[in-house]
Amino acid sequence: MMIIFLTYLRPKKEFELKEDFSNYKEIEYDTFPSLISGSSNEKRNYNEYWAKRIVTYGEYFKNSGDNFIRGILVERKDSIYGNNNEFKYKDRYLFVNKKISVRD
């Protein structure tokens, strides 16, 4: 069985993540896990299948006009490897650079 969990990594310091994401291993992040890893009350509100694949958070912008959401979505798949049934994860990094137009 394959289970996929998403986590969103947002840089702690604004503009610290380079435009080409080349320094993504060198900076600190705020972490937003899948909804399924939230409280038991939150789990009841979402179908478990989709809750593993949804990350939600709020973002405030200082200025109106064009702004960007920049970070990394980490897609984690569980797997069992080897003769000893060693449990390991496979991660896939999806780099996010989304332009957002903010109105007053």
C-alpha cells in the first residue's frame, strides 16, 4: 500500500530562498504538515484519503499588488525495502513560486 503525505516548507526569513532554489538545503523553514497530522477534531472534518494530500495555511502580505508564495512542497511516499523489511521514505520536492495579486 502506498501512502502519500504532503508537507509545505516555507522559508522563515522572507526572500532568503534564492530565485533558483539552489540554497534550499541551507535555510530554515516553517513547516506546514498535511491536514491528517493535525488534531483529532480536524481529522473528523476531512476524508482521510484527501487529508494526507492537503496542506493549508494563511499568508499575509505587507503590500498590495504582485506578491509571491515561495517554498517547497514535499511529497512523501512510504515504502518497504530489502530483505529485513526496512521501512524508508521516498521524498519528492516540488518547488513553488506562485505569483499572487493582492488587492487593497
